Amino acid sequence: MSKAILELEKMPDACYGDGCPFFKITGICDILSSRNNYMPVLVPREGRHPDCPLKPKKEE
Ligand code: SF4
């Protein structure tokens, strides 16, 4: 089974203001932008972007 390469203390509920390390103050997601050939991808004001790649950890 593949293993996460990064674990966050808390799953962000929203891109804005919830401590996501990939959110940039200009309203851009670093991960989604890198997957978009480094063209900036703006995130919604509320909640997480529908293509957010963060996944909750499955309890084992
Ligand atoms: S889409 Fe996901 S990874 Fe990107 S800024 Fe929002 S919460 Fe963070």
C-alpha cells in the first residue's frame, strides 16, 4: 500500500484560513498549480477546492 509522503496534524476544512501549508495568500494552491503546469490555480473562498489532493488518514 502506498504511504503518504506528508502527514498534517489536522486536515484543513478550507483552503482559506485553516492552516493548509499549500495555500498561498494570493488565493492559490501550490499543489494544484504544480499539477497544472505551474499555471496558478485559484481556490474557492469557502471550503476546499473540489480537486484538493489531501486525503484523510485511514485508521489501521
Ligand atoms: S486545495 Fe487542498 S491542498 Fe490546495 S490549498 Fe486547498 S486545502 Fe490546501
